[in-house]
Amino acid sequence: MKVATKQAQAAANRLKPDLVAGLTAAAVVLPKAMAYATVAGLPVAAGLYTAFVPMVVYALLGTSRVLSVSSTATLAILAGTQLELAVPDGDPGKLATAAATLAALTGVLLLLASVLRLGFIANFISMPVLTGFKAGIGLVIVVDQVPKLLGIHIAKQGFFRDILSIAQQVPETSLLTLAIAVATLLLLAGMERKWPHSPAPLIAVGGGIAASWIFGLQALGVGTVGLIPQGLPSLTLPDPQLVWVLLPGALGIALMSFTETVAAGRAFAIASDPPIKANRELLATGAANLAGAFVGAMPAGGGTSQTAVVRAVGGRTQRASLITALAALATMLVLAPLLGLLPQAVLAAVVIIYSLGLIQPAEFAAIRKVRTMEFRWAVAAFAGVLIFGTLNGIAVAIILSLITLASQAVNSKVHVIGRKRGADVLRPLSPEHPDDETIEGLLILRPEGRLFFANAQHVADQIRALIAHHRPRVIALDMSRVVDIEYSALQMLIESERRTTEEGATVWLAGLSPAVAACVQASGLADRLGRERLLANARAVIRRYEERFLNVSNENAKDTGTRNGDINLARFLPVGEQEDS
């Protein structure tokens, strides 16, 4: 009996941190989920459904111990944009069907990506570009919610036109609605500043409901949420006829859902947690979205702010998410009638306060401090969302990331290597080390990165310019920083060696990786150079040059597996080829 009691007590102690974390997260997640549903143009009940089924499915399948999965500001605005295109008349029944189809498509795409093991896509959008994209999304959401703060209505026509429409209708502002909105904004901002991760949204929502009931705000012209169906969500079936209409948006939403999920999961993982497995996350988020689609949920993904709450209050496992989901279920079954009294201005204030976190001026400043080019990409992604719209903004973000990657790959650097005076230290020549020395007649060049067709000519031009400037007797290419060499780049290397030889200089190669050495051997360049011009590293180059041209003794110089620094290509080749090398 005592043993059973102790076991029960131990189980309760293990559950307590997750119980507290789950209930605290529910106080933050549920009001925000309802608010994000309004951003997508859906009933607030859709937000509750998203905080229920997708959260449970991810808790059972995901690899993060604390990640909280429901709706997010980014996914809400993306979904809203796509739903508006699919259902321009805003018919509630058609919207529910379109939302189910969009969530189902998102889930299927994520599951397909899991089968194809496309988890590496999580790293496909660079952080600076993602910073700009999210900032643009945040500003779009704020402008989208301003009419609800003022109690006015506008026809959405795009970011800049919406601002103009709001300005034209400011005289029609409902002062009572504005007062409620301002009070909510001050409450939320003050609580978040003084007590981060507090249940501020729950207090704001509770206060809004109480004020609406006591003062009869709806009769005074204040817009409220309206009727919310009480009970379990009903079955909602996707419409196959909407697939091709919603597919482009679903692709963008799937990408952002997965990117946000993996980023949040990694951000809040601690040393004792298992690693976040990208392909398993695709499976978990895909299944969560697909299951949610049939109960009327909107597209879901991992949320940074709600996961921060779980971690901050001591959540340890996905039991916290299961408890949050149970709280969502209890809200649907018991509190739905009360939620109908909630003023729209309160929900808009919740959305604005938590969407402002997407706009990070300090992050822009940090990017600019480190890399000016990446700062420009961040600004371009930010502008792309505002000018071209949220869904097209994803395409802009991806294109900019690809341009950034291509730019970095194409502009591969070639460094001139010198030796620190009085020390056996080799490093690229730079203004920071003006006393570094070089050896007369010897030019050691070190290209970096993968050499392939896109950067081969750029690297060749740099090498030619450096040879023309230094006019050396021997050009040694230190290939230790080249991880691979593609056929076009290899042909460039062969042609450069031939031309340089015709001009009276000699080319040596050093520091070949196994992959590069195999390519050099297969191309015949190794036979042309011979062992005398293939060396193990840059130090072997210097020893060989001093011995041959400067009459410096090299008797003590030894290099493992080589003679006087010669490189042994046989050790880099497959076993069956070594006898012929």
C-alpha cells in the first residue's frame, strides 16, 4: 500500500510541472487562437478547434518535448489571404469548407515532404530574409486589425490602399469601441512588460466579456464575436474542386508552418532534450493539419510565444500540450456562450500586441552591423510582403534566399597566403597583418568553397589577376578549403595550368581532399603534374620550393605518407584502383 502511494505521489510530482505549464499556456494560447481565427476571416471557434486537434496530434508524434502547436500570426494572415481569394463573398459555409480544404492540402503537402525526406527545406530560407518577411507580415496584420479597433469597415485592397481607406474613414470612428480597444492595448502592453508570459490575453478576454455583459455593449453599437456553437466540432469535409485554387497558398503555408515549427522547436530545446528531427517534424505537423482539417481547424504550426510560456513555467513534456488541448475542449463545451459576448476590439488588440513581436528593428540593426548585403535582402523581403502581398511575399523571400545563396557561392574568394614573420603560421594576407611575409618567386593561392560551373570563371579571373600582379615562378594552389570540384571547374583548372605553363611558370597543387584528389586523378591532370607537383599541404609547398630554388636544406622535413611533402593520391582512390595509380 505504501509502495503504491509513493508511486502515485511520484507520478503526481512528475505531472505537476506539465499541468501548471499546460493550464498557463491555455490562458495565453486560447485567446490568441480565437483572435488569429478572426485574422483569417474565420469564426473564433475555428481558433479553438486549432488549439485542440492539431495540438493533440503533434503531442503524440512530434520530436520536441515542449513545442506548442496551434495557429500563429503568420499562418493566420496567409490563410486569410488565400481564403479571401477562394471565397470572395465571405459566405460562412463556403469559408468553412475552403478552410478545411486549405488545412488538408497543407497537411498532405507536409506529409509528402516527409515521405520524400525534404526536412532540409527548414533551412532553405535564410534568417535575414525570414526576419524581413515576418516584419512585413506583422505590419500587414496590424493594419488589418486597425479597423476593428476603430469600429469601422473597409474593403481590403492591399496594404497601401487599406491605409488610405482607413485614413478616409477615421471620422466615422466609434469612440466607445476605440476606448475599449485602447484600454485593452494598455492592459496587455503593461502586463507583458511587467510580467512576461503572464495570462494577459485571458484577463483581457475575461474583462471584455464582463464589460460586454454588464454594460450591454452590443446594444451600444460595439461589435462582438456573436454566436459560437457549443459542443464538439462537427465533421467538415474538404472540397476537391477547391484544390487547384488553394494549392499555391497551401504550398506557402506548408513551408512557413514547417519553418516556424522547426525554428521554435530548436529555439526552446535544452541539452537534455532529444534532437529535433526535421523529417519527423514534417510528419507530425502534416498529420496535425490533416486531422485538424476535418474538425474545422485552420492551418497550424509551432508557435514561438506559446512555446516560450510552456518552457518558462517549467513544462517538461508534451503532456503540457495535451492539458492545453483539454482546456480548449472544456472551453468549447462550457464557455462557448460567454465567448459570444466578447468585443471584436478586444480580439483585435490581442492580435496587434502579439503580432508586433514579429517586427524586430533590433534584429534588422544586428544584421546590418554584421552583413550589409543580408540587411538589404531583409529589407527587400519586408517590402515584398507590403507591395506584392503576403503569399507573393513568400515567393519573394524564397527567391531572395536563393539569390543570397547563389551570390555567396558564385563570389568565391581566392586568398594569397603568407607566413607570419618569425612563426610557422600560414594565413591569408590582409591589412590587419602588414608584416606577414611571402617567398620571392612563390605565390600560394587558396580558393574557398565548392568550385563549380557558376563560380569557375570568377575564380579563374582572380587567379589570373594575381598571377599577372605577382609574376611568380611557381603558383601553388592550396586546395585545402575546396570541398569539391565540378567538371566545368576542373576543366578550368586544367586550362589554367596549361596556359600558365606556356607563359613560363609552374603550377603546383596542395592539400587535395579525397574527393578533389579523385577528380584530379580521373581527369589526367595528376599524371600531367606528376608527384613532384602534388603536395600534401602549403607547408610542404614552401619546403619543396626552398629546397629546389633557394637551396635550403629540407632533410628534417617529413610529411606522413609522403616523401618531401609529395601527396600520395593512391590513398584517396577506391581499393580497386590503387594498383593502377
